[in-house]
Amino acid sequence: MPAGVRLQFRTDAAGMQLPIRSCDEQGGRLDVVVDRDLHLRVDLDPGTTEVDVPLPSGTHEVQVWLPQAGQIQVGQPRVHEASTCEPLPTGPRWVTYGSSITQCSAAYGPSQTWPAIVATNLGWDLTCLGYSGQCHLDPIAARTIAAVPADVITLCLGINIYGTATFNERSFAPHISGFIEQVREAHPGIPIGVMTPIVSPDRETTPNPVGQTLVGMRAAIEEVVESLREDDAYLQLIDGLQIFGADQVHLLPDQLHPDGQGYQLMGQRLTAELKPLIAAG
């Protein structure tokens, strides 16, 4: 699922075509952004199609954001009536890891997920590792983050571990610590932000099958980060409740995932929260 994946270039083309195949029954949604403003939003039908995108006259920065959810196959893009077509310069490289709340399937479109909003606002080059239901501190995730070049890293941890009772109170904190330390070893001196879970009313004080609550998990994450910070000035704690807290519960249709407006709010708040990380590095 190509969350955060986009094609971006600078061109004076009159238009472009993109062969694309949605492999899911529900299709998908594709966003075309021109000079950082939404130019076209396309609802894809299941099966193979070709998206025809007219572009405004003149030379512009173009981004084509692929659907953040669903399985997608993409063919060779083509531009027409172009005298120039070149890659956009890349900004600071940002890797973010998390759950479905990082994948953001309910966002209005792929350019309106919170990671996409932050990346657009700050000019960061996004690699989004948002895995719906699958943010469990897996070793392969740590190895992937370790292997990807990065100037800033964020980790949004906890909610999937609560949901499937992956770790109990004894094992949760050591796995958080070990994951962060493995990422740090691969990226010395790089700012790392660790975000605790956003609000989820049904899970705050309700123990899961191994006795964990979100309140207790936030406290454990905070304790780990504060302990590691004694020897790591570039490690930062981000309070998820300050990003999306009790006052935003009306934007949680299922009491777990934000809706489109909620993801936009997260994007704006995390822009302000994450911007200082680059300066810190």
C-alpha cells in the first residue's frame, strides 16, 4: 500500500497520463498537487485505467500522490507538450513509523494524511512507514529504518500493541527501548521524535487481555524516552494527547481513528511540533 508514495517533478507540460491499476474492490483515490495546492482529485475505479491530468500553462512543481490504502500497480507516466521535465530538489529526509493512524486511510486524500501535510508544510522528503494494524516493533521495521537514509525520524508507538496485546507490562518498555536504541545506533546524532498514542476513549483505562491500558502505556513510553535522553540530547518525547486529545473525540468516528478533519488537525499540530527537530539536529 503506497502510503506517502508520490511522483514529483517540475515541468511546463500541458498534461500527463498515468496508467494505474487498483487491485481492490473499493478502488482508491489519487491526488495531483500543483505548486503545493490540490489541482485534481481522482477517485479510481477497480481495475486498470489511465488517469489523464491536464496541467496549467507555464512551469510548475507537480506531485502525484498515490492512494494511501489499497494495492496499486502503476505503469510508465507520460507528459506531453513539455520542453522541460526534471526532478524536484529534495529536502531533509524524514522517516516516520506508525500504525493505521500514520497510514491515515480515512484522510480526504493521500495528500491530506498528516505525514503528507507535515512534509508539504516543512519541505521534507517523506518516507511513510504507516502500517495498518502492524506497528508492533517488529525487528524488520527497525532494520528498515536503520537502512534508510534519514535526517529526522519519528516513531508513533503503542496503539497496535494495545489492540493485540503484543507485550505485557513487563515486556513493553524493554521492547520500546530496544527499538529506539537500534534506530539510534544506525542514525547517530539524528533527531528522533517518539510520540505516545493519541486519545482513544474506549482504551484509556480499560485493560486489554494482558492488563495494559493506554494511560499506562503512555507512562511507560515517557519513562523510556526520559531515561534514554540522559545520554541522547537528540531524542524527543511527543505527547500524543497534545496532538489529538479529549477535546477532539468528536473527530474519532470509531473512537480510534481520526476522520479527514482530524488528520488535517494532526498535520497542522505536528508541523509545529516537528519543525524544531531539524534545528535540534
